[in-house]
Amino acid sequence: MAAERLNDSPAQAGVDDQLRFEMLMTELSAKFVSVTSASIDHEIVEAQKDIVRALGLDRNTLVQLRDDERFVATHSWQLPGLQPFPGFAVKDLPWMASAILRGDVVCFSRIDDLPEEAVSERQVARKFGPRSNLTFPLKVGGRVIGAMAFGTVRHQREWPDVVVNRLRVFVEIIGSALARTRAEDEIQRALEEVKRLRDQLQRENMYLQQEIKTVRGCRGLVGESYALRRVLEQVEQVAHTNSSVLLVGETGTGKELIANALHELSPRRDRPMVRLNCAAIPATLIESELFGREKGAYTGALSRQAGRFEVAHRSTLFLDEVGELPLEVQVKLLRALQEKQVERLGSSKSISFDVRIIAATNRDLDKEVREKRFRDDLYYRLNVFPIRMPALRERPEDIPLLVQSFVHEFAKSFCKPIESVDKGSVRALQLYPWPGNIRELRNTVERAMILANGSRLFISPPSDSSNNSAPSLLLSDAERGHLCNVLAMTGWRVRGKDGAAELLGVKPTTLDSMLVRHGIAHGGERSKSLSPMNARSFEEWL
């Protein structure tokens, strides 16, 4: 090839070089029209190699401008034995950076051709090269996003207009390809985000459809007792955090209502709280419910299913009856809480989640841990902020308000106008131990409403309670319960005629001391803000 060129005239050689370069530009233009974001990096470097060889250059570097005002070399090709030109910060080459950001072309055949103000540029050129340089701004949508530099390191050269124009065309081809693939990447990311949000919405809608009956049955908290106010104070303290909460208490005490309150007061309230009753799902299926499954993960898995952790991403997961979890599932639950990642059954891909855990149980988990039926490490992970739900027998002063709430509810659904409740019935209800707590009270009121024939309602407590409950045999518990019952009967009036002190046969000051010792607040300290109903309105209704 070299020998052939020696026999050609300089004019003919120039025509041949121009023809070969034009053919190269046509080929590159066609290639970059259809280049994809997956292959553009490789194609740019290959094109740089072809340009350097075609024009007898030493190096071609593409730098892109980052948010921190630093030009980073993203694509470079140089002759063997040469080092790539390093990316540079705007502050390091102020004169050249200003020219490029204005959209100007920087061109010099010798380093001394640089203007006097280009002090840093002279130093960098002498240290890293080039001896001759031609740099074009790289524009996308009229905005400078980087630059492409062509240079020689081993010798100096001139930059005639025909070469400048050829290279300008090449830079425009690269800029157009980058603009198109960037737009495609942004569209793809947007589509993936839309798909993610659509899938999340579908999972939430499916879950809400499954749980709508449970949600529909929820009612607000009713009561003015000190025990309930203490629980609500704890709810307000922990609701705004991401800490795990463990609700402990007997069945029917309203643990799910408190879980709802914790979620509604938290920063996660914009997303629905996800529930899972660990006792209502067979042990063989609980793992797939928690962590999800892939199609074909096991016999009968005919479709892919997202787990509750995925559905509850950026929300709250309420694990009811967590003490019923099998030990093998407890191990995987602990790992998920520690690593904040789950793997669907039948898949090895980890899925990250951001979930706040609220757990509830009617079991004595301390005893379960001692007897090796519940893992101690999982217990400590869940028991960050325990809240004990008081039994209904510990808050008999709330029974009149609860009765009033239930009567209004059933009067509307049964179309039975109830004008009053028998006062003796309410006192009998306050003396009953209620082993089933609020749920049992609600069922009792519902049964009485079904049997009611007049405008005055008579309610009898269940008659078989002694066989189903195991009351405390401690003298202090018996004394406390009796004090609460008598106070509830007197409307929390301690002094005066028919007051609690008179009925108990003790001095008012003695009764005050007893109330302090048992941690029972006086009726005057009760808050009226916890319920739209209060003791006065109920007394007027009786």
C-alpha cells in the first residue's frame, strides 16, 4: 500500500484519502443510525480506532460532563504504547472548559499556540500530551454534555479546514447516537418504573380485595379508662418511628385496632397496612404467604405470587398470632428481618423491602421461649417496643361506653329502636370477668339485641363463664378488680352518699391510698377525647 502511494501523485493520493474517509463516514453513519444502548460503547471505541488510523492521529478521547462539573473520559482509543488522556475537572482547565461550554472548538498545532491565559492547559499538555490537538464540544439537544478530542502525541501536525469539517461530522454522528440511546434508556427506565408501580398497585388491590371484609369490620377505640389511656400514650410515642412493636394480650382485647392506630399515625399511612394471621394459614403454606413463590415452586403452585413482605414494601406488616409460627418459619422470618431481603420459594433472587413490623400474640412468649417453642433471637427482634393490652375485666369503667357503642351499631343494622339499657344489666356486665374480653361483650350485646322486644334493652352476661376462664387467685388482683367494679358502679364517685368509700365501708382517704397502691386513676382524671361517648351521656341514656 505504501509503495503504491509513492507512485501516485500528491493530488491523486489526496483524492484517494478523501474518498476512503468519505466511505468510512458513510459506513459509520449507517452503523450509528441503528446502534443500541447495549452496543454503543463498543461501537464508539471501534469508530475512534478507525478515525485515528484513517487520519494518522495518535489518540481520540471522548469525555462527558458529570453533575460535579468534572469531565470524565468514557471512551478512548490510542496507538499501542500510549496512555489514555485522563478526565479533568472544569476547575483544572478553566480556559478550555469555558470554551467548550460556550460551544467553541479548541484547536492548536503547537502547545505554544495556546493563548497566554491558558496557563493550566499548557502545563497539562506538556505533561500528558497532546502536542497538537483538535477538540469539539459534544452537544445533545443544544446542550453541551461533553467533548471529543483528537490529537497527536509523537509529532506536531496542522489542522486544515477539510480535516476539521470531516471530524465535525464524525462528532455530530456520535452526539446524535448518544442522544438517541440516552432517550431510549430514559424511556426504558420510565417504563420499568411504571411497570413496578403497576405491579405494586395490583398487589395492593388484590390484597385489599382479600382483606376488605376484615377492614370493614374495624371500629374505633371506645373507652375512657386509665388502662386504655396508657396504651394510647404508648401508641403516640412509638407510632412515628420504624421500630418493631409487639402487642401482647388476651384474645379479644383489640390488638388489631391498636395495630391500625399505629399504622395510621405513622409516616407509612399513605399505603395500606398488610395483615397476616399466622394461625389461620396451614404451616405448609405460611412460608409462601410471607415470602412469595414462583410458578411451579411446589405441587399446586400454578402461578407466581408475591409475598406479604413485597406487598407491604414501604408500609406496615401486621403479623397477628405470631406465636403460632412454626420454628422453621421463625428462622426464615428472623433472617428476612435482619437482612431486609426475602427470596420467593423456587427462586434464588433476593428482593429487598422496607417494612415496619407490628406483631401480636395472646401467648406468653417469655414462657414459649423458655420451653423452646419460640426462638429467643426472633423474640428479641420483635419485642423492641412491647405494648400490653389490658383485659376487659381490668377496665370495667369502659363497659357502659362499649355497650352503648354496640347497641347503636346493632340497632341500626337490626332496625330496632332501643331507647335505654337496663341499669342493673350494665352493673351485672361490669361484675362479669369476660374471659373473651371485648369480642365476648360484643357477642353478648348482639344476642340481647336479637332477643329484644321493646325499647328498653336487658342484657344478661354469659352463664357458663366459670368453665371457660381461669381468674387470678392473687389477693391483690381480686382486691383491684373489686375496687374497679365498685368505682364503675358509682360512676367513679369516691366521696359522699352512695360513694365508693361508703359502699366499701372505708374512709375516703383510705380508699385514695388503696387506689394509688393499685395504680387506679380517679374518674376525674379520665380524658374525654378518646371517645365521642362519655359516662354522663350514657347515664342519661339509662
